[in-house]
Amino acid sequence: MTKLFQNYKRAAIEFVKAEGNYLFDQDGKKYLDFSSGIGVTNLGFHPQVKAALLKQAEEIWHMPNLYHNSLQEEVAGKLIGDKDYLAFFANSGAEANEAAIKIARKATGKQEIITFVNSFHGRTFGSMSATGQDKIKAGFGDVVPHFSYATYNDLDSVKALVTEDTAAVMLELVQGESGVRPADKTFVTALSEFCQNTGILLIADEVQTGMGRTGKLFSFEHYGIEPDIFTLAKGLGNGVPVGAMIAKEKLGSAFSYGSHGSTFGGNKLVMSAASSVLDIMLTDGFLPQALDNGNYLQAELKKALAGNSKVTEVRGLGYMIGIETTENLVDLVEKACDKGLVVLTAGTNVIRLLPPLTLTKEQIDQGVAILKDVLA
């Protein structure tokens, strides 16, 4: 009899080993991974990240933020470069978003934050309250007040919610959990300009879209904007729990001594992984190749599924792809798994693909062939 809460619907498969972009179950069966552990192992199970973790574990893996941490400085430098941002390290995307909410309110002295219908920002009370999906909040009582929800890709709906107490607008450049829906570039440009002109802070939630997932280190680079605040997690540690809140230097005084903290945030072990991840991703040609391969995957899927009456649309950005379908998602995921391909779902009718950025063309072709077969 299990001693675990039943809040997860788990498949009977247990993955016990991984090599590169492949997973192996308890019976030794091999699977091509098009999920990256929900967009986390963006580099697959990479030997360079493993080596960094083992090396750090031999030395020291944790000290609290009471002491200087040169690895945090190193990772912040790689993330930010010469841009005028500061970094705070947490343990997850929800924590990074909590930090973003807190600094936005404290820096502006205002409370209202506008997010979007069908958004997802986490499951802690603050990040859950920011999330524009009622099902995430059901049964937990009153949420944190002062959040409102605009219509995605509709600037007028944002403007209609603005008050004198509006601190920030919080945006996913691709809404992932609700169906892999990229934001329109004209909307994002106009929203950024509106926020700049009104003094409202713009927060980009890059927890799922960041760290190369869309073929750029951060998805906002596709849109030519610089948010005031952005958040990271998932792929930052390639499987080791780490998140980050990055904010403009002008907001730095809002997180003065004692204002916010985390016991585990940015410890030596997770920073060694993040530093290694960034070394790989920032290698010349890596991200352009990832973008090319992500575009190739989308093109091949559209070609393979053209004319398929069960498929409504293939959409996405880089290696973040949704296949909208009229078929039962549970059945499709199980069929794909039976054929050796691990995929995800999003919303009520979308197969979500978040493959490692390290896929080869041959592995892409292999995955497309399986999906074509599954949806046939």
C-alpha cells in the first residue's frame, strides 16, 4: 500500500537510467525523450553537466547564503552579461515568480498585477493566484488578492484593467501549460511600449520558455524586448532544482538586506550545474543550431500530419511545440510510449513536445515517424 499522496496520475513505467536523449525503463526498454522531464533536461542527460555535479559533490555541495558564493557570481555573469540586471537564485519556477511578484510590489509601492487568462505561473499561493486558470485554484480557498487577468494577445484588455495601483504585467511569451500558444509579436511590442510609457513593470515568465527552449537563451529575444524582470528555472539546472529571478538594477534597492531569502537557493551544487549548462548553451553555434532543428521538427511534423483529420494545428516556437488534436490525449500518450517515444500534454487537446535541444536530425525523424503512426 502506497504511503504517497495521490496528487499525481503516474504511469506504471519507471525510468531507471538515461543516456543522452534516451530513457530506459525498469525492464530495459529504450525510449526517445520528447519531454525533457517537462522542459527540464534541455541538454538531455549531458556528460558535461554530470561531470560538473560530481566534481562539486567531491568538494562542497551546500552552504547557505550567509557566505560569499563565487559560483552564484559566475552564473549571474553568464546569464546577464553586460546588461543592467541583478540576479536572485531560488529553487524552482514558482519561487522565482514569487520573488518577481514581491520585488514588483515593493519597488513600485503598488499591489495590482495583471496576468493573462490561461496563464500558468506556479502552485504556491502567490504564483497560483497569478495563474489565469481556475482549475489550479479549486478547493484552496481565497487566493492572494490584487491579481487580474487580461485576454492573451489583446492590449486593449490589458489597458482596461490598469489602475493607479497597477505595479506590473506578468507575461509568458508562449503559454505552455494551456496549449503551447505563442504571443503575437505586434502585441508584445505594443505591450512593452505601453509598460515603458506608463511606468508599469513588465515581468516575463521564462520558466518554461527560457534556457534555449525556443532557440534563444530567453524567448523574449525573439520579440526584441527587454523586460524589467524575468524568471527562470526548469532548464537552468538541467534536472537539478534551481530557479532565478532577474531584475533591472534600478529595482535592486527593493531587495535590500533581509527583505527576501532562500536557505537552499543557489547552493554550490545547483550553481555548478547551471554554470555547466550555460557553458554549453553559450558555445558558438549551439543555440542557432537548436533553433534550426526546432524549426526542422515543426516543419517535418506539419508535413507528416498534413491532411490528417485528427490534427487541427501544429504550432510553437523553437523546440516548444503543440499538436492540437481531436483524439483522446491519454490514449495518444500511451500509444506513443508503447512505440518508444515519451511526449507530454497541454490543456485539454494538445500533445506537447519539449525535446532536448541536443536532438539529432535522425532522432527528430524517428520521433516524427512515431507521431505520424500514432495519429494515423
